[in-house]
Amino acid sequence: MRHMNWDDLRFVLAVARAGSLAGASRALGVNHATVLRRITGFERDLDVTIFDRTARGYRVAPRRAQVIAAMEQAESAVLGVERVMSAARSPLAGVVRVTSTDTLCLAVMPGIVETLQAGEGDLTIELNSQNLHLDLGRLDADIAVRPARSLPDGLTGVRACQMGFAVYATGPAIGNWLGMTGSLAPLPASEWLRANVAAERITGRADSFVVLREMAAAGQGRAILPCVLGDEDQRLIRLADAMPPMVTDIWVASHPDMADVPRIRAVCDMLVRALEREAARLLGAAATIG
């Protein structure tokens, strides 16, 4: 049995989590053949079968759950070392990875990022548009700027401002509604829709407010949208009486291990101040704080 290649753990864990080579390749940003080669080589070199190959994908073989658990512990330790090493790079320079939703990335974040980088010549902000919550503990990003009722477990941060929501359509005669799926389904707006609009009146759905805006602009139905998207689209009008005023908090957060890193703390502070300057626009001119 050869010595273990620690980098292979990333591939084994990615397949275990995704249940397929294709899912693992997407998560790792490599091609399908690379994942297959690394998994096959790992099992061959260590003379152990980690996965059962089935028609439905890759399943962790019986009695191998402890192996995967041990790998996850090793991964956690390595990521902890990476966070400590990242914390040692304290100057306000280099790359800071910020994740936010497609709504914020479209409507406000590019201007904020441009302003921040213009004032700090050695700072580069990498913006990741992602409606799903990335795992900051796995270094998928350094900072999250996200609307949420509260901070998810494992993050620390501050509320910067609020985002207002309202109903929009091409005209008041539009009677059908557009629903929310995927990561939008648990949101208060989606909960209100399920409680107050009959299912047969919901004639389309999407997992992105940006996509919902385009569907509404095409006349497919009424859509609940962030005011920052709906108010600034000339194709839509706000149906003020269609839904009670609704808001959600916008948080700027990071992993606790990174929160006191000077460059992360400085960028978080700058993001909070920049979002505060956009507060009225994000809330919506006619939205009422509830």
C-alpha cells in the first residue's frame, strides 16, 4: 500500500457528498475524467473500495462510513490551518472573495466593489453570484452579503440595512402569479404567496428573482420582487395593494475564524457603510418597515 495522497481526499469527499462523478466535478471545478482518475487511483493505491458503483451513482460502500468520517475530520483540520495562514496575511491587499445573491450582484454590488477597489489599489474583490448559501468554513468565500431573517449558524456579522419587497406586473389586469422554487422557496415572500394565493393561480415559478422579473416583464404573471429590481424596471409597475409591506434584513457576515483578520474586518466595515448608503434604494421608496 502506497502512502496516501492527501489531495485525493478532496475528490473522495466530493463524490461522497454529491453521489456522482458529475456532481463532484461541478463542485471541484474539474472535468469528469479527472474525478474518475483520482478516485480510481486512490482506491487502487490503498487497495480499498470506497464506493459502490450503481446505476443511480456512487454510494459509499458498507463499512466505509468511518473512513469518510475520518476524512472529514482531516479536511476540517486542513481548512483550519488554511484559515490561520490566511489570517496571517493582514495587510489590506490581495483577493477577498465576497458571495451575494444574484439580485444584489446585479443591482448594487458592482458599484460598491468598484468604489472599494478604487480606494485600495492593492485590493481585489472577487464577487460570486450565488443564491445558495456557500460554506464559509470551507473557504468558498471570505465574506457573505445576503438577505436573511437571521445569520446562519457558524457565521458572525452585522445587519447593514433592509431589502423591501412588493408585487410587480406589466399592469393591474394581470391576474396570474409567479411562484418561487429552490433557495427562494423558504423566504417570507414565498410563504406569504402559498398562504394567500390559490395554487391554480400560480402559473409559473423560478428560483431567481432576476428570472422572475423577466417572466413578469414578459406578461406571465404577478411577481413578488425586491424593490431594487422592480422599481427600476420601466416595463413593470408596482401593485401597491396586492401584498402587505414586506422587508428582510441584509447581513454582512464572515466565518468567526476570519472575522478579526484585518483585511476581512476592513472590507466588511466598508461593505456595511456602502450598503447603508444604498439603504433607501434597497428598501424601496414606498416600502414600510414592518
